[in-house]
Amino acid sequence: MKDRKIFRFRLYVAADTINSIRAVANLKAFCGAHLPGRHEIEIVDVFRDPSRALQEDIRMTPTLLKLSPFPLRRIVGTLAQTQRVLDTLGLAAAPV
């Protein structure tokens, strides 16, 4: 049976700003298209929980962290460029 890795993401956003709203929508669409049934998304609002952002050295929003599988990857922006997201998260080179 094929190994079905679960991809865990944490997306840091700044309340309901337009870029944060876009990043959430783009991440959900990306996961639905590329990782259906194999992803978990946690959304952290830096205004409601600034200490978490500080702990992970989040300096800009939106910022996406791929927590697992390792290695940890980070991407800043609205996640609108699918190929860039695939490359940055290390998903383009190998089938997942």
C-alpha cells in the first residue's frame, strides 16, 4: 500500500485583511487539488495570539509553515502562484 503522508500546515494571518483572506482561500484550494484528504490546516491570527507568532519568528503575514513531513518549509504571501508554492514546499520534485 502506498505511504499516505499527512501534510500539516500552520498559516499565520492578520485578522481579516484581504491578503490573509486570499491566503486562506488559496491554501484550502491548493490542498484540495494537490493533497486531498491528506492535510491539516491550522490558522493563527497574529492579533489574537501574538506570542505564537513571536515564538516562530513570524515577521510578516500571511506566512505559511509546512510542519510535516519534514523538513520545515516557510512561504510568505497569498499563495497565489501554485508552482511557486509547490516548489517552496518541496512538493514539485516527487510524487506525494
